[in-house]
Amino acid sequence: MEGRLIPAVEVARACRISYRQLDHWDRIGIARPHRAASGSGSRRGYRHEDAYRVYLVACLLRAGFSLSAAAAAAERIAARGELGTARLQAEDGAVVLVVDTQTLWDRLGRALHGR
């Protein structure tokens, strides 16, 4: 899923977090824009996998994880090359990470495109 860079404001909206929260995550290294802002009026751009990392962290936060635990989980998943194929599933009050093809890319795409 390569292509255009996604503006930060779109990533924040799709992930249901505030732009300010995304900005904070960028400063502390959780969000990793492909194109960093270089001054006043410049815009950060995210590749799909960058945006998905933000999406996964936001989902884990909503599921009750701490920010540091959510970021660490996203990092481990990314290191395994499974960032675009993992999905979260609630089972008996616990959140389970399941790896399967295309599910979360589809969810992120629907969120980005309002479907």
C-alpha cells in the first residue's frame, strides 16, 4: 500500500485522536512521519504503515493499555513485519492480538476515506 503521503490531520482524524495528541506522539517517537515538518506552515506526511502504527497505538489505548505498553506492542509488531496484518480482538475481557491478512489495512483505509 504505497502511494501518497497522508497528511497528519487525516491520520489524527482516521485514528480518532486529536492533532495535538499526534503531535505529542511525534515528539516522543511513537508516531513516525515519513516527511517531518521543517518549519512554520510545513506539513508532516505519513506513509500507510506509519499511519497504521498510530492507529494501532490509539486502539490499544482505547482498550486500556498504557501509552508506553501500546507503543512497545506496536514496535514489536512492526519489527516482526506484521504491522499491516495484525488485528485486535476482545475475548473474555482481554484484548488479543491476532495476525491475519489485510484486516487492519482495510479498517485504516475505510477510516481514512470515510467508509
